[in-house]
Amino acid sequence: MLDLIEEYFGISRNTAATITITILVFVTGQFLLSIKSAINGYLKRKAIRTMFKQVVEGAIKTSKKNVEICNQVKRNLYFDKLTYLTKQKSEFFHLSLLQEIGHQTIYQSYFSGIENTVIFWKNTKRQRAFLKTWETMTSLSYWVQECYDNIDIIRDKYNKHGDFKAEAMKRFQITSDSMAYDHNGKNVEERAIHYLTKFFNIQTNFQSLQDRRPHILHRQLIVRLRILNKDFKDLPITHNTNAILSEATYQYESMSLLLKASRFQYHIYSCNFRFFYRTLNVALKIIQC
């Protein structure tokens, strides 16, 4: 090789040797730098893939946790269980972690580099799974917050109806006291006496109860008084409380419908979270293959 260089370039053997060694050192150095760069790139991509996998697995666990939370909320959305209703939230920071790494960076860690060279159909499937993962993570982030915030909305609506019902019952108590005062010691026809006796007996029986939650109040007092008023509808005295009891019934039914609708809503939330963690689990397996 030195003879060839010496003859072709017309230089001495020592000069040719120096040039050859210089070229070999340069080429070797560049080759080693390329290898080092390739190894560093591979290690970086591997680290990002590992982090991505861990973050998605964390999101799957959070989604499963939210299924349990929604089911628990649904079980407590009854009049006799509302005292157990609490706000619970599984913090969902996983999407923000991925956003900090960057979509493009994560994408390259899975679809660039010699270790990610796969046949076309398989790569296309992995790309679809990768996009589905980001889409699902975005949806999951929204629904975790929605599920958490909706508790306050339900409580506000429930308390609003409860306040209206309480105001109606205050008016009822004032009217009841007025009826007792107006007929005390007065000459009253026998049928009216019969009505008033039952009217105040119903109230006395209710006041002896320890449990006065909305559904108990409605069944043991309001419904019984409305039935009594219907049985004695020919008496003008029944008109004093009919409108008030109807208002109380309306507010109670509104509260009942709100709880029913909320149970259905949290059933939907639970189904959504179940769908999310199953989707992420399948997509992650496809991406990792």
C-alpha cells in the first residue's frame, strides 16, 4: 500500500507512512465516535421507552383506582348513605410528565434507531397504538378532573333543593301551629276534630323518631299528611297545608331524581375509566412488541 501511494503521489516512503497512519487514526476516531454516538442514542431511547412504559402503567393503575372511586360514590348516592359521600381523587400527573418529555422525543425513541427497525405492517400498527395511547391519556386526564369536580356540583344542587324543602317545612310548621291555636277550645264539627286529631298525631309520631333524614321525613310525615288531606279534601282546613306539602314533595322528588341521575353519571364514569385502562394496556403491549 505504501509503494502504491509512493508511486501514485510521488512522495517518499516515510511521508506515505505518515499520511497513511494519519488517515487510519482519523478514520478509526470517527468510527469510534460514531459507535459511541450510536450507543448513547440507543441508551437514551431505551431510557425514554422505559420511562414511557412506567408512566403509562401508572396511568393504568390510576384509571383502575378511579373505577373503584366511582363505584364507591355511586353506592353512596342514596338518601341513607349520603353521610358517607366524600370527595376522592387519584392525582393524574402522568400526561404532564409525558408532555415534559415531549411527543416527538418519545416517538423517536420507539420509531428511530436500528433496534426499532421492523417490517412495515408491524410498525404501522405500533404507530396507531402510540397515537391511541396519547389520545387515551388526554381523555383520562379530563375525566379524572370531571369526576372529581362533579361531586361539588351534585352537592350544590342537592343542598339547593334541600334548602327549598326546609323553607317549605318551616312554613308548614307555622301553619300547623296556627291551626292548633285557631281550633284550641273552639267548637269544631266532629269531622274536623277527627281530621285534626289524625293531623297532629302524625306530627307527634314523626317527632318521636330519631332518624329524620329526607326520605324518612317524606315517607313518615309529608306523604301521610297528603294522604290525610286527600281523605278529608271536603274540609276547607285541608287547603291550608296542601300547597306547602306539594312544594315539599316537589323538592324531595327533585333531590331523589338528582341522586338517581348522579348514580347513572358515575356508572358512566366507571365504564369510561374501565375502557381507558383496558385500552392503555392493549396499546402498551402493541407498542412494546
